[in-house]
Amino acid sequence: MSIARTTEITASSKKSFEDAMEKGIKRYTKTISGVESAWVKEQKVIIKGNDISEFRVTMKVSFVLKD
């Protein structure tokens, strides 16, 4: 039997939502092993002037706890 834990993380990028997701997962897996999935909970943009300055993604990331 496996037990998984889910935590919420937020990552950002100046390029795209996809880049924000990749950066967030890459950084998260440096610290946590056994990551199996991520669910995008929220996407939003930060606007400065009339331009998008940042893409932000909030994800729920699941990893399996070791015995």
C-alpha cells in the first residue's frame, strides 16, 4: 500500500505558463523525491502598464511517502 501527500506550490515565469510549470516542478523535485503528478489549480498574469510582466501558476503536487 502506498501513501501520497499533496502540497501546493506557486511558480512564475516571464515567458509563459508552461515555463512556470516546468520551473516549479524542476525546483520542487530537487527537494522532494517520489513526485508522481501535478494538477494546475490556478493560472494568473501580472500586468504592468499594458503588458503582461509575469505568468504565475499554482499547482498541487503529489508525491509518494517512503515506508
